[in-house]
Amino acid sequence: MNRRIIAVLAAVVLAAAGAGAVLLYVRSADSRAVAGKQARTVLIAEKQIPAGTNGRALRAGGYLRQTRMPIETLPEDTLTAVEPDLDALVTTATVQRGQLVLRTMFGTAVDRSGMAIPDGKLAISAKVKSAVFGPGSVQAGTRVAIFYTYTPLEADKIDDVSGSGLERGRTTNSVTRVLMTDIEVISVGVAAEDAVGDAPLPATASTGDVAMTFALDQRQAEILAHATALGGLLNVGLLGDSSDVSPDRGVDNGTLFGKAG
């Protein structure tokens, strides 16, 4: 009996020692990672930060923790502190727990619409054929590729858009191409079939169209506005962390199933 008790006590002592060693290892991991390298104290999300959180709320809400990381591994806009100039700005998308906090995660809050527009960008809306997405799958912060389907001026000159919208017919050629990619969505609503310009966009269950507002630079906004004015259809594809999308020649009626022979 005494031997059994001694064996149990020894196992408990060994387990405690092992747990202590693991704890010491974890605590020293950051120090080992920066040993011999230039390091900087940076901010990491301690818990999920909702979109629309301003700098003052970040400091008061326990959202952040500090850690030291090698400078060579850090993006240039990594924050080392939440300065007062961020109090008037908000996070433009949800920041997940464990993410580095970057300056580009903040934008200007627009009180009237509830949108947060990233610095240097402007907001522009368009009606998108996206009934395939389930509720909530596209929301503020989602990054997408925008596809455009149109009728070319001549069947074999796909770079020239006819301006007649998307025409259909047995002898009419249509083209679908990537218009732009890695675009941030900042607002989503259901579009009315007859919505024009800045008219309200009430929900209409019959159309399935979605009014999406994107954060674009000036050139991108010009492209989207012009494509919308010419007619045709816009679709979006949701991007994942490893999505590889770039503009190309797209497909037309003759290449839908491969290169025309």
C-alpha cells in the first residue's frame, strides 16, 4: 500500500513539474523569437474587435495586448499604440483575435449611413446579381472579385463594349470578364428592380439583386460607374485567403467550353 501511495505522489510531482516546464517554455517563446534581432512592441487583438470600433473604445474595452516581434516580420503600418488621432476613426471590418492591428484597418465613420469608408477610398454602389449567396454571407469587410457580363460592339472585338447593355440572341456574342479584384465590401442591401441613382433600395424578393457598396479608389470607381452606365450584369465572387484571381480575356459564347476551334 505504501509503495502505491509513493508511486501516485511521484506521478503527481512529475506532472506538476511538466506543467511548470511547459508554462516557462511558453512564456519565454517571445523572448527566444526576438533574440538577436531588432524587435518592436506591437498591438495584437486580445479578443474579436467588431467593425465600427473607434480608438477610444479599443483602449477602454480590453481589446488589445502588447507583444514584441522581430521588426523584419512586421508590415510597415503595424500599430505600436492607439494614439488619440484614431479616436475619430473606426475599424472598417471585424478584426479577429490574434491579428496584428494595422493602421489601414481604420477608416472614417459615416454616421448617416453607418458605413466606415477606409482612408483614401470612396464608396460607390452597384446592383449585383448575387442571389446565390445565403443571408449574411456577404457583409461589411468581405473581399470580392467583381465580374462583368456585357455585349461587345463587334463579336470578335471583346474590348469594345456596345453600350446596349446585355443583348441576347442566337447571333449575339456576350463576354464575361473580371472587372476588378480584391475589392472590399462596406455595405450590402437588397436592390429594387427599378432603383435608379441614389433612390432608396427597398427589399424585393422577386429580383434577387443585391445593392453592394464597395470601397474603391478613384480609378476603380470610374471603371465601375462606367460599366454600370453601359448596362450589362455585375456578379461578385467571394475571395478566400488563398484565392488567385486576376483580370484576363474572360470567356465569350465561343469559348465557354474551351478555346474555339
